[in-house]
Amino acid sequence: GQNIDQPTEMTATEGAIVQINCTYQTSGFNGLFWYQQHAGEAPTFLSYNVLDGLEEKGRFSSFLSRSKGYSYLLLKELQMKDSASYLCAVMDSNYQLIWGAGTKLIIKP
Amino acid sequence: IAGITQAPTSQILAAGRRMTLRCTQDMRHNAMYWYRQDLGLGLRLIHYSNTAGTTGKGEVPDGYSVSRANTDDFPLTLASAVPSQTSVYFCASSDKMGPDTQYFGPGTRLTVL
């Protein structure tokens, strides 16, 4: 079966760095996406990785290791507005997204 | 530019009733999707459409139907609602079906009693 695992909840301090991990087992791989979802709102796109390595975009970076079936999202200089759920999703061989349940990130002052 | 709009925002529905959730995008995207999101679970794909005139089944299609008469609209119909269809429904679109960013509508919160 297809499976995406990520921690249910994480807590971090404003100004700090946090790493949210995602492991996956899917039938085929056409890239890995990270989305941000604030409570009661729609998911919004953060990043896309299809090759191994680190992609940096401002305060957010995303890493992929295809051989390990592993990705992480790194958030630097945390701000209160970063309190949200972070969703990991893998595009399978049918070009359909398989989603993790999301990691709720709580930022404390 | 509105992006993707969904209607209604929320709805309470009696079991057995028929309901259509509306979705419209103005980005001229070819591909559109319907997902449901339940607490503790990831988004699950209900139906998708690669392009106007074609539709396909996702992971959880039972009890739902869709149509894609034109590029902009992708309605989702529950023929006879059941309580297990209580969920938040998101419509999304992308330029093409493939490794392309999906953009989401604001969602419809549906409660079936």
C-alpha cells in the first residue's frame, strides 16, 4: 500500500528553527510537495522536490532523499504566523497526490 | 482574479438528500480535483478531471459523481448523502495533471445528519 508518515504535532519557539520530517512508500514517484494549511483555510503550496538535495526558498527549505524515501521541511527564524499544519504529499505513478495527515506546528513566544 | 471559488461555504444536510458542491476556477487550468479532508487523515482524492469532457476516479469515489462540461466548472454531486460523507471538501486545479502545483479553493464544510 501507499503510505506517508509525518509527526502529528510539533512545538517550537519563535525565532528558532524546526525540521518536519516525512517518510513515504508509494507506487512510483513523480515528486514530493509540501503545503501549508492554516486552521480553517485551504492548503497553499510551499515547495516541490523531484531530485535529491536541498531546495531553499527564503526562510523555508525542503530536502529529499529518494533512496531513503525521506524528506524534511526546514523552517528558520520562526514567526508566530508559521503556526499551521504542514502537509507532505507524494505524486505517484498515476500522477495522483498521496497525502500525509499533516504536522501541526505550534509556535510559542 | 479569484482563483478557485467553492459554494456553499458550509452546509448541513439530512441523510438521503442530494447535494451538489460547486467549484469554479478562472485560471484556465486543464486539470481539476475534488478532495475530502477528515481529522487525522490526509487529503483523499475523490475524483479528478484531466481536461474538459473527461473525468476519473480517485481513491474514494463511491457515493460521489462529477462532471466537466467546460474548463472552468467541476461540480461534485452526492446522490444520496450519508453521515460518513461529513467532511471538508476541497476543490483544486493545476495547469496539467502531473508534477504541477495544485491550487486549492477555500473548501466546503458539509455535515450530514
